[in-house]
Amino acid sequence: MYAKCSECEAQINVPDDAVSGEIVTCPDCGLNYEVVKGENEVSLRLAESMSEDWGE
């Protein structure tokens, strides 16, 4: 399956065996997306970026 990057509109390959929560990356701009699987569909949403809190 392919999806379109919301930033640069490149085609992102989503493997057929991808599971919900898996991260896929746009090959052109490097933006990360999280795979969201519904009953009959697979979609992508922008992955939240992880940052360190340095113990605060």
C-alpha cells in the first residue's frame, strides 16, 4: 500500500504486514508517520516526536 506524505506529497510505502503504531518514514523529506489500522482501512498520522526531559 502507498500513502502520500502531507509535507512533500511523496509516495510512502506502507508494508502489507504493518501493525498499528508502527512508524514509517517519508523517503524524500524524512517525516515520520504512525500507521493506524481500522477494520477495513490503513491510514497514516503524523508521529509525535519524542524528546528528552532531562529529568525535569
